[in-house]
Amino acid sequence: MRIQNVSSLAFGFVAVMLGCGLAAAQGAPAAGADSKWYSVATSDSEEAFVNTNSIKAVGTTVEVKVKENFTAPRPAAKEGKTFLSTRTLYRVDCGARKIAMSRTEAFPGKDLQGDVVQKASRNDRNLIWMDAPVASVFFEIVTYTCRHAPQATPAG
């Protein structure tokens, strides 16, 4: 399966679709000492990991923490600053297969190393829901999260 890189870091809160050439790393455990991070997708420009201990029901949605490592530095909002990794708290609507960024932090080093160089957050009323198209990093995050989610509370 080909993955299209969906930049979950769109600090303007807009997903940007870019074509990539590596296959999804479904089922590949994350390397390193922190075994709670599970690799769910790899593209030419990033690898996304789900924190397996963070998946929890929040009302009718599911919350999950995701770490992304990028192959090249990305510019931060602060002039002269770049980042190589992010930690993002997402809300996932499993029924609609949509994802929304609740909070994100960017770090200068891979694997969340260094001091935060940029952060952004949204409250529940202002979440911007994005599609998770097939063959995208978002698709892999949503799929893994929904497969491992506890039962969400029905609305009403």
C-alpha cells in the first residue's frame, strides 16, 4: 500500500496531501526503549507512532497521542527554529473516520528530544475535523486507534 503523507502538523490546522513512496508499516513495533510507541505508518518524509497506553474513549470519540518523526527538519513558527518530531493529541471519530488535532508540540530532535519549539491547541468546541483518506498517514492512525479503542459512550 502506498502512503500519502498527510502533515498532521498543519499549525494552520489544514491537512496538506503530498505523494510519498513507502508502504505503511502496519504492525511494526517501534524501536527504542519506550515500547508504548507503536509504529503505524511510514512515508518518504515521516514515521507515525501511536502511544498504545493513551487510547481512551472521550464521549463519542476516541483520544490518542501520536508521535511523528520527520526525515528532514521542518520550519517552526519562530524564525530560525525547526523541528524533527511532534507529539500530537488527536480526537478520532471512528464512525465518520475523521480526525482532529486537539494539542500538538514540536521538538527540535527526533523522538521528542529537546525543548518545545512550537505548540498549538484547540478546545473541544473548536476542533477542525479532517478526513482520513485511504493510503494516508491519517488513515493508518485512525484505523489503529479505532481497532484498539474502548467502547465510546453513545451521545444523548
